[in-house]
Amino acid sequence: MMYMAKETPFTALARAAGAKLTEYAGYLLPVWFSGQLAEHRAVRERVGLFDVSHMGRLRFAGVGAGSLLERLLAGAVPPPTSDRVRYNLLLNPSGGLLDDLLVYPLGGDYGLVVNAANAAADLKYLRDEAPAEVMVSDETEATAALALQGPAAVALLRDLAGDLTLPGTYRYARGQIGAIPVGISRTGYTGEDGFELYTTRADGPRLWEEIRRVGGKYGLALAGLAARDSLRFEAALPLYGHELGPTVTPLEAGLERFLAWERPFVGREALLRRPPEVGLRGLRVLGRASARSGAVIYQGGQAIGRVTSGMPAPTLGENLALGYLPLETAPGERLVVDIRGRQEPVEVISIPFYRRERDHGK
Amino acid sequence: MGNERRFSREHEWIQPEGGQGLIGITDYAQKELGDVVYVELPAVGAELKRGETFGTVESVKSVSDLYAPVSGRVVAINQAVVDEPEILNRDPYGAGWLVKVAIAAPGELADLLDQASYEAEFPPA
């Protein structure tokens, strides 16, 4: 049987808009429309629209839902009636990362938005652990998700949202955009202000069209996976499969502030017994070629780490990289990276590389 | 054989003229790569061997090796592309030429594809 990638609610619209499509986590998604650099800049300077429907969307319903999540997730779980969205971590019993995700309180139920590549494994694990009275459902195929990101995102959405008060940072509200019921989350993966928008699969295309209808006024650009990666990279946001994985702990990844130490959670005891020996660091490559994922990092001829993500950073005009290095490695230190067989000098620099309050207009 | 452009399956082209040829990458290749940010070329005088790597093209997203479509000695490199890599995206068959070689073995041209065959295998988008 031939494996076919699934269309998202927006694949046909993306195709019609001239996207270069690729298969990613089993879905047909745009790599780019007008080009990675143009889209990256559009998000930093104006606003970009991304299809993020590939992310897994799971619902937990029933009286024990909150307790289940408090046992299995390592971070704070918002109370059921809260409007607070929480970035959270799913750990294995050794304290290693199974996934990073967002938790949404939905007035009794909880919603989880997880990485597409981990969705099936997360669902199985959470279902297996759930007591009988907690219903765990996969709502991914029944829903659609878009990300609207950039300094003009708020103005654009206000234009569409009428009287609706838009939620503040890491808050969630339900409202109507046009006549479309939408879940509006003030979250994102680009380092810019913006929203992630959730609606039904059937309403997705209309929401896209509505956003595009007013988008011209704000310089809206359709944006794909390539720009999504270079944007999150500049903001030093970790990507599962690169900075995060089952052998990496939150302490190594710089995510300790998201741990709810005060209560038990899967992996808590292991983390206490497992102090980190490495930490995530930033690197500036001093030559013209970029260090890419997997490149080995040397100090005094000894291999001391590997690049987890690396590329030419569009906003900053430098070749940058992320990697796990010994804890004592500090900004200013000079190291060497093997780039396709050549030893290239690099300098350790602090992360994030891009901070919108500091670097806007670069 | 004449002076028609010939293509390799690794997405390089060569435009022969007399005993020399301009070498570059195809439109198909530049579309796959995306926005080119860096090109690494051999030095003038370098000897290229058919099928072996002779440089790299780097976009934000990825790095690709350049494979010599024919054997020959590099007699010129396109400094404009080194200074402004985006030329490769804009004009891969004209201003985006990469190196000029003195062709060592003209018979190798016959092993490459003509434009129709290349485009049949790698249809223009």
C-alpha cells in the first residue's frame, strides 16, 4: 500500500496560492510561498500566516482530567476555569523529554497541542495512563489551526474581531471572527507577538480567506515551514528532534523554569538524581559557511558537543548555531566546529539570539 | 554536439563554447534550494573531475554539493555570484554561471542530457 501524506484543511488553498509543498509529519504543508527570506522578514516586520494544523490537538474530558495531567505533565496545569495557556513538558520516568506542548483549560475539559511527530505516541501514552472516567480524544482531524505572527498581527485581528477583547500574552479566549467561532490563543513559535487560532476543519478555509481579505492593509505574507524554522531558531525556541529528545532533560535544555517541583510528576525523582552536565548554548560561526545540525564542536582538539540546529540567521545576518556544551562553557569562549570536514572557528554567544524588545527593526 | 546546453542529473548545466564551457546550476535546483546565501567555488586553476564535488551552494534551509558535469580546469569563477549569491535564484542560466572550464574530454558532453531529456525527468514547476 502506498503511503500518502494527508492534506490539511489548508493544503488546497496553499497549493492555489503557489506554495511549494512538502510532506512533513505525514501532512502536505507549504515549505514557502514567496520564499523563506521574504516570509521570515514579513513576520519580523509585519505579519505572516502559517498553517499549523499538523500539530496534534488532544482533548481530555471528565472529572479526573486535571489530576491526570498534573501527574503526567511536569509543569503547571491551569485551573479549569482559568484563561491561562501553559507551555508544558511531557517527561519519561528518566526525566527525558517525550514532548513539549501547550495546555489549554477549556472550562472543565483540557486541550493539549503537541508536536505532530509525537502526537500518536503522546495519545497512546496518555490514553493508557488515563483512568476510565477521563475521555481522551484526538481532535486533530476535526479541527484546523493557523498561526498569525508579527507586530501587525494584533491590528489585523482587531480589524476582524469587532468588539471582541483580544486575549493577553499566554491567554486564551473564544470568539467570533466574521461569523466563524474561533479559539484565540496569544501564543506562537516565532519570537514575535501574535496568535494561534483554532476552529473546526470545515470553518478553516473561511478563516484563512477572512484573514487574507484584510491582510493587504497589514502587509500579510503567507508563510511556510522554512520561515517557521528560521524564526523560532533566531528566538532560540527549542525544536523537538533537535534541541529536545528522550535523552535530553529540561535542566539541560534551559527549561527548568517550567517545572512544577512542588508536586509529584513523572520524571521528577529522576531529575533530582540527575544534575545536568551540559547546557544549551549559542554559537556564532565566524566564517561564511553555516554549521548545521549534527556538526561536532571541539575545544582543544576534544569533541565536547554537537550542533542541534544551525543556519544563516536572516534577521541578524550571521551564521548561528545551537548546541549542548559543558555547563562551564560561557559566552566569549572560542571553539571549533567541523563544517563538512573543515575546522571553522566559532564564538559562544548568549541566547536567545533575537529578542523582539531589543532587536526590532534589525 | 554543437554549443547547446547539456545537463546532469545532479542539476548542473554546461554551456560549451569552443573548448571551454560555462557551468551552473539549473532552475530546478535553485527552486529546491530556496534563497541562496553563500556559494563556495574552487580557485582558478583547480582541476575538476566529472562526478566529483567542486564546491557548495548554501541556502538558509540547506547546503548542497556542486558536482562537476565534465572534467576540466577552472579558467574563471563568477565573483558576482560569490558577492551576491541571490543572483543564482534570479538568473541561474545567465548571470548565475558559476565557473568557466577548459573542457578536458569533450566526449563527456555526450553523456549528459539535452534540455528536453532533463526537463522530462525534472519537469519545470
